[in-house]
Amino acid sequence: MQANQSVIITTANGLPEQVHVFSEAEVLAVDTAMAARRALLVRGEPGIGKTQLAIATAVALGRGFVSHVVDSRTEARDLLWHFDAVSRLAQAQVQGALSGGQTDRATVERALDIGNFIQPRPIWWAFDWNNALCQAERAGCSPPLQPPGCDPANGVVVLIDEIDKADTDVPNGLLEALGAGEFTAPGMDGPVRPDPAKPPLVIITTNEDRGLPDPFVRRCLALHLRLPEERSKLIEHLVARGKAHFPEMTKPILKHAAEMLADDRAMARHHGWLPLPGQAEYIDLIRVLHIKAARDATSQQALLDRIRPFILRKHPDAAPQASPPPEPAA
């Protein structure tokens, strides 16, 4: 990895292709986290590229990639392992129906061994992919699908996305695994530990919706992603990102779209409206132009004005919606 390196992220689910351009700070933060063997906590507003950074890092390093999006129901163990109680109950019913009382106790106990129903989750896959693969086969589940260019044989990047959505029990529950470098799952003979030759890179993101426990933050390295505050620098930054994603788009169009976003971002900040339009919305603007107006500059300019309210002005008081198209001449 190096500064200004562009990484193309392709998907197999029909989502738009993404391009990530590494900044010098991102490269240094990733290198430092890997050398220190600490998790990297990536902070910043929604849409600034935190999740994309994790995937791009895995692609750039040729590592495997595993992710988990945290929500309000997430528990710390969901990031380590999952006990499939429903499958165990179903297996118990099957064993009872088939045995008719004739199957010996040892056979039933082997079939219902709790270890048969423990499924590896992201941290497990990141710590020891081969061990997790063996356990997945035992539990009858599949390994995580890999984006093009990602190979777990080179180590794993694990993304814990939006950890601020969970209760403080979740980051606190990760302290032992991340701090001690091991954890134990039920039914296992011993703890799961990282491969010393290929230590995992754990990237954790937060949108700052909720504070994180101090002990957890202390055990992470922190990378703060921010858009430039100065208008000219913000426009320059956005134009560079737009050109990386859509190199065929002309600079005047890219700049005009960036100026729109800078103006609407300033207006939203002035009124205290959230969320602020940012980099993700800018890429959406350019993508629509790329698809709907091709290389026609006049059509692109007109379309920008029409789609601006939908993409940049999401607060109900921000602006009226676009006017309907004019009626065709008789």
C-alpha cells in the first residue's frame, strides 16, 4: 500500500463498483496498526469512506476479508462465535424420532455435542482461518464469501462496522479477545489464537452516534477521517475523488457538482441539519450523470440541477423538490 494508490472494489451482488484512493494518513495508520498488532478505530461522519477503507485495505494487501455490521441487538459473542440453539433442538427431535429408544446414549450425546453447533464469527475467522474453516464444516456452515482479489492465505482483515450502534457491553466484551489475543468458545478443546505469522488486522468503525468506553478506545489506534473544512480544498478533494471513480467525466462538471455539495453542506451546517451531505452523496451525483447523461455536457448540467434536491438536500426544510419537466412543445 502507498499514498494515492487507487484500488478498485468489485462486487458480485450487482452493487456499483467502488474506487478507493488511499491517503498518506490511511496508509500510515494501517501500517502502524499492523506493526503494533492493535485494532484500528476509524472515526468519521457517515459516507466518508470508513467501510470502503477496510475493504480496499484487504484488496490492496491481498488478504481475506470478513465483516459484521453491528446493530442494537448485537452482543460481543456475536463477533466471536454463535451457538445455533435452533439446529441443536431440531437435531434432538430427529434423534428422538429415529432412535425409538433404541439408540445408545453415547451416540445421542455425540450427535448433540454443543461443539457441533458453534459457528465461527468474524474475529474467529480473522484469528485463525483454517481453524474456523474446520469448525464451520463441523457446524455445517459456509465460510465468508471473498471479494475479488482477497485471499485468506495471506491473513485476514476483519471489519466491525458501526460499533457505536451497540451497547457498551459490546466493545467492553471485545477487550479480552483483542487485548489478550485469544478467546474460548463453548465445546472447544482450547482457545482460539491468531497465527503469529499472519496476525489479523481488525478495523472498527464508528459514526460517533454514541460514545465508546475509554478502556476500549485506549486499546485501539485511532484514525480520524474528515472532509476539508475550507471550501476550495473541499471542492478540490471531491473533484479528485470523482475523477478516480469516473475518469471520463469532465473537470467542469465534476467541479460544478462539488460546488453544489459545498454550498448545500454549508447551508445544512448553518441550520444544524443532519446528516451533512458528503463524499458518498457526491459520488451518487456523478454516478447518476454518468448513467443518465453520458458525455453530453449540456444534459449533465441540466440534470445536476434537477437531481440536486434528492441527493444533497435530505432535510425536509432544506429546499423544495425538483420541479416537473416542461411539457413537450406542441
